[in-house]
Amino acid sequence: MTQPFMFLLLLLGIGLIAKNQSIIIAVAFLLVLKLLGLDEKMFATIQSKGINWGVTIITIAVLAPIATGEIGFKDLFDSLKSPYAWIALASGMAVALIAKNGLILLEDDPHLTTALVLGTVLAVALFKGVAVGPLIGAGIAYLAMKLYELFL
């Protein structure tokens, strides 16, 4: 059994223990590709384009209530009357900008993905956290690294 296969099985086990459906599905998908011998053809494409695909799917999910009419202009204008809406607006902008830097970090240092995934899995398993994925984690890591470099 190869090291990548064993590593994926370990992550699958952690995902099962943590009851993290996203990790279970992702690892199972990768294991199936490996078992079918499609890993050499598919993994490079997944690695280079997967994050963009994921961001697109998340964006579709966020915009779906607008497309269904569940959220409209009236809701938008009504929400802006609340100070909490302005806080949410600023938070949404901040997290998008933080995640942008996370994308840069993952492209420049893909080996950090392992630590980010492990941190996500541990937070879900031990603290009942929610797995929002490595992109925002990478963005936060990027900011922390820049602050660290600033004070060196």
C-alpha cells in the first residue's frame, strides 16, 4: 500500500470519526480515482482548477435564493436599515478579501494545505466546529504570516 493511499485512508478515518461529510466524500472520491487508475490523468486538473470550481459552486449556492426570488431588492434595502446588516456586509467583504489571499498562499505553498485540512478536521472533531474549507483558513494563515513577518 502506497503512502498517499494510506494517508487518504487516515483522513477518511478522521472524517468518519468527526462525522465530516465533506471530508468523507472528498477522500472517497480521490480513493475511487486512485483505485480506477484515473489519478494520474485527473489529479493535476483537480489540483490546478478545483479551488476555482469550488468557489464557483459556493457562489451559485449563495446566489440561489436570489434566483428563486426568496431574496429580492426589498429584502436588501430593508436589511440595510439594521446596524447588524452593515456589520455583516463588512464581514462578507473582509472574508472575501482574506480568502483571496488564501488562494495566493495555496498556489504558492500547496504543502500548507495538509496542515490546513488537519486543523479543520481537528476543529470539527474536537470542538464541534464547521468545516468551511481550507481557502478561508489559508487566508487567515496568510494574514498571520504577514503579521509575523512584520514583527520579525
